[in-house]
Amino acid sequence: MSGFVLAAELNETALSIFAVVIAITLIITYWASKRMTGASQFYAAGRGVTGPQNGFAIAGDYMSAASFLGIAGLIFLFGFDGFLYSVGFLVAFLTVLFLLSERMRNAGKFTIADVLSFRLNERPARAAAALGTLSVAGFYLIAQMVGAGVLIQALVGIDFNLSVLITGAFMLVYVVFGGMLATTYVQIVKAILLMTATIVLSIFVLETVGFNPVELFNRAQAESPAGDAYLKPGLFLSSPIDTVSLGIALVLGTAGLPHILMRFFTVPDAKAARSSVVWAVALIGAFYIMTTFLGFGARAVLGTAGEEAAGTGGNLAAPLLAEELGGGSGTFGGDLFLAVIAAVAFATILAVVAGLVLSASAAMSHDVWSNIVRRDKEVSEKEEVYVARIAAVSIGAIAIFVAILGGEGLNISFMVGLAFAVAASANFPALLLALTWRRFNTTGAVTGVLVGTISSIVLVIISPTVWPGADAEGGALGFYDLANPGIISVPLGFLGCWLGTVLTRQEGKAERNFDELYVRSETGLGAEVAEEGGGLTQRKPGRAPASAM
Amino acid sequence: MAESQGVSGGVEQNPEIDWEAAERSPEFRALIAKRRSFVLPATIFFLAWYFGFIILAGYAEDFMGESIYQGLTVGYGLALTQFIMVWVLGAVYLRKADRDFDPLARKAAARALEVGRERAGDGAPPSGGRSERGETPPGGEEVPR
């Protein structure tokens, strides 16, 4: 991070818009806390969230500041390559839709581990799933916290450490007091704010080129020192094999992100689960197409002169563009636009980190505490929710601590890459095989998750992103220079699952229970039913899925 | 296996249902066959289209940079086809699920419950062993998909 500051002093307009956003989210949280009745409300909003609502919430959970500011920045700096990320992030939802969303809803309760432990030996299966969830959520959370600190410091003029603390504090208020209900609403509000801001900015950008996107590409190219190469791949991702490797992690990783999968437990049935995915891709797809207008627009409007001001990774390109389109620095319109974008970015970060902390705390309380540590005792819902709140505060505190310790220099992109790599290499193979492969057993799940997690971490640590070698050309090991581990770690994760399974004896129980899990996940028979009065709006009771009798 | 009280454990068990019989019932096999006949080719198609695009982006930079229309490049155009693919496949899946998969899923579920009730009436214990497993109807092997 360059430590570049857009707001040399406290930006008061931005602060007051922040205050409005925060006030709205706190009112939501207060309302949600009044309706907090038990574990199903805390983890799953009473399973009463509708398909469209969940679609907005998934979009709100998924479109992080990294995609809003990061991808616009990458496109601004490197042209076409930035768009490759958007494509991968979007196509990934087909993996979720076809393979997991309905099955998760039908077979799961609160966490990924519920699905694994249904047919496998409970303790090891839950421990493995919790490890996968906590690693992904942890890496992603730290990346988001550092990003939050850097952005708020740059946009509003609040010091980095204080920015991280503020973000962490609000995130914890939503989760601890409002649980999934408040988190869902915060994500919906954020999705609406972000979409609106992006649409408005896109219209302003397109207006400068007479609403002709092709003209925008030409102007952007003309403003780039890279010339022709700007509209071609290869400026940012120079190694083809690395590009493919990134693609693998993106397209399979989303299907292993615990905070996204957890959202499928909040809807009443499989039908709502699949419609929420389609709502989400409609929103997310439109959003990513518009980020290209922002990225190319920033290049066309700001030109080469904007590069330094946009900072490392071009993260500030979109806010700078907003300022320029509003009338420029120092004008009323410019300040206002900048302030609005800053507030939207802040809301964006809050919604994502809240979802992450919630999924991590569910893994700690529902999996580790209730079903591993206190397995032999009867754990009341009250105790479990209490533990979940303590876990949320602890996880939040650790993330704040690490973010501040690592400081603004912490490499965010490697943490995000790591989160997606672990999700694709550990969580995704284990989940998919548990739902579809009869012979799969506990050892296979444990080895798969361990191999996927460890190989991702090791490969990222020795990669050139983290550890430039002695000659600063390759990675720590001369022969290994992949920045993205997916092409190796995903097959290793599957291989781990397979080897662990075939090298150990068949588990009669795992295979017998497979019949039940298989029938349940495909038909919705015996699936968890929505609570009366659950969800965001009061609904009539008894809307159970037709097939669950 | 997971106990069903409190919050611990996975989803509640339904002891009255013979899951093995349900899994082998023609209704369930019909559901699986129908769903697989869409999901498997659709998954292969979208992965192929996506990785084709990614591989071109990695290995055919100049081709991707060629202009199709004024400044619109092959790369950007192909990227847009990915968006269209996601939206179209998503919509088609929703339609097929509502029209084809859901009715079959309801039938399979009803069948499983029916068999469960019959057995409870006979007083016959649900079969627990896996010995009869060789008789899976064609197409009944569980391929990860």
C-alpha cells in the first residue's frame, strides 16, 4: 500500500454519510436483536429469508471492496486482465447452483460440517470442516480488515489503526446482537447502495462518450502507456499457466466459501435456494459489467496522471473517478461524489466482514463446541448461541489484532488468493464427494481437507507474491513461480480425498448413511423447516417445503 | 450418529424411513436420471466454455486483442458471452427444476414415506444391511458429478 491519502484531513461530508449508513444498520440490528429467539434465528434468520432477499444478500456478501474498488483499479491499471477476475467470480455461481445450493439447503442445518458429519464419523468430520471454514474465513477476514483500514484512511482521513478498530467494532455489533437476521439485512442494504452507486457512476462515465462503450475502450486505450496491449490479456497476469490456475481457484472456490454456503440455510426450501442464486448472478453480473465502465472510465477520464493518485493496485481509481465526474477536487459536487463512494465502500466492507465472522463463529460454536468439545453433554440452544457470540468477539478481536499488527503493508491479494485456494482445494472437494460418492469415508474427508489446506498455504507461502527469491525473478524455490496455487492444490485436495478413502477400509456406516443423505439432499425429505415468523418479514406459518412431511 | 435433541448433531433422523429402499426406488432413480441428464452436460459445457476462454486469455493474447468492431476486442466479446451463459443457464435450470425436477422429487419423497409406513405396519424391521446392494437398476452407480 502506498499510504496515499486522498483526504488530507478529515472528510466531514464523508463522515456524515458514514453516520447515516451506520445509523440505519444499527436500527436494523436493534430490531433483529428483539427477534432473536434461538439458534435457528441466530445462524439462519429462522430460515424465512425469501429467494430474492437471499439473492441480494448473497450479492452483498460476495461483492467485497476487493471487487468494487480492487477490480475497477486493476482494469484501470492493467486493462483486460482485471476483467478476467470478474468473469471467474461470476461463472463460479454455476458451480454453486448446479452442484451445491439445493443440496446444502436440503441436507444441512447451520454449517458445512453438518453435511459431512451426517454420514461420516462426527468428531473428525466436524473438526476437518471447521478447519476449512476457519482458515477460509480467517484469511478472507484479515484481508478485508486491512483493506478497510487502508480505504477509510485514504478516503475519510481516519488513521489506519482506528479505521480497523471501527470496522471491527461495528461488524461485531451486527453479528453479536443481530446474528444472521441483522447480517442479512445489512447485506441487502449494502447491495442496494452499491448497485445504485455503480449504476449512477456508470451513467456518468458513459455520458462522457455519448453512451457508446466502444468509444470508451478506444479512449481508455489511447490514455494508456501500454497502447494496444491495454485491451489484450497479459499485462497483469503474464504467465499463462498462472492465469489458468487463477481461473480454477475462482470457479471452484466460491462453492467452498463458508459465508456464501451458509446463506443457503436461511431460506425456507430448495426452490428458494436455487432462485436466490439466480437473483444473485443477475445482480453480480450486472455489477461486474459496470465495473469495466468504471475501470476503463477511470483510464479515459483520469489518464496516466491518475496512476500515482490511485495508489498500489489502483484501489482508489473508482473514488478518484467519482470525484472527477462530480466536478473535480475541491468542488461541492466532487466532494459529495467522493464522500458517497467512500460511504458505499465502507458499507460494502461491513457487510462482507459481518458475514465472514458469523460463519466462523458458527463453526466454533456449532461444530467445535457443541459437537466436539461437549459432545457427550446436551448443549442447549441458549448455551450454543452464547458460545457463538463469545466466538464472534474472539475471532473479531484476533482479526483486528492481526490487521493492525500486519499494518497497511500486509499483502491483501495473497490473503484473498489463499482464501479462495483453500476453499477450492479443501472445502469444495470434501463437500462434493460427501454428497455424491458412496464409497467416500471419514479418513478421505480428513486427508482431503488437510492436504487441500496445507498445500494451498505452503504453495502461497513459497510463491513469488510472498517470497521473492534471491534473484527476485522466481519464488523461494527457483523452479516454482506460480502466484496462484489452484492448478496444483485443487487436484491435490481431490487426490487426498480419494487416497484417504481407498487406502482405508470401507465404512459401513458412512455408506449406509449415504443413502439417507443422498435421498434427503436430492428430494428435500426431512429438511429443516422454516420457523414461524422467521426471516425478514413476518410470514404466515406453515410454509414448509412441499416434500418435507 | 447425530442425536436429534437440542442443537447438536446434523439433521434429524427419520427412523421410520428405509433410506436404502428409497434410494433404490424407481421414483428416486427417475429423479436422479432426469436431473443428471441436465446438470452433467450443462456443467461440462460451462466449464469447457469458461476454461476455453481462460486458456485463450493465457495463450492467445493477440487473438484476444483483435478488434471485432471498432474498439471492441475478441476478448471483451468472449467475456460478455460468459455473462450471457451464466444468466441463460441459470434461467434454464430454474425452469427445468420447477417443471421437471420438483415433481419427480415430490414423487420420490412420497414413495419413501409410503414404503416407510407400509413397513411400520408390517412390523418388519427396516433392512439395515447392505447385502442386497448388487441389484441397483441401470444408471444407479454414484458418479461424482
